[in-house]
Amino acid sequence: MDDALDLTSTEDELGKPAEGADMKLGLVTAPTYFAIQKFPELKEIIKRKCSEEGDLEKVWITKFSNI
């Protein structure tokens, strides 16, 4: 649940970094791990810490279509 809140909530709402903070740090959470198993191309996006425009949205859409 915390992983989903990281993507769908703001820092003010959570009281901690949010809005894809884990992915921007290159951290692989459980939902991301399972999404990478199904969509290996996500691995490169995570490795570059979602640094290119549209990366965060690609991972977000893929992660939550995988749940």
C-alpha cells in the first residue's frame, strides 16, 4: 500500500517524500519488481532513476496495470 501511496499522494499528505520518490532514487519496490518481471524494459528506466521525461509515467502506468 505504501508503494501505491508514493505514486498517488503528495509530500504534504504523507509527511514524507512522495510522487515517485522511490523510483527517482532507483529503488525497486515490490510492485516495481513484479512489473519488471513482466516488462523488462522498465529495468533501464529504473536504473537511470526515471531521469528522462515521461519515465515516471511509464513506470506508473505499467506498475498499476500489472497489479
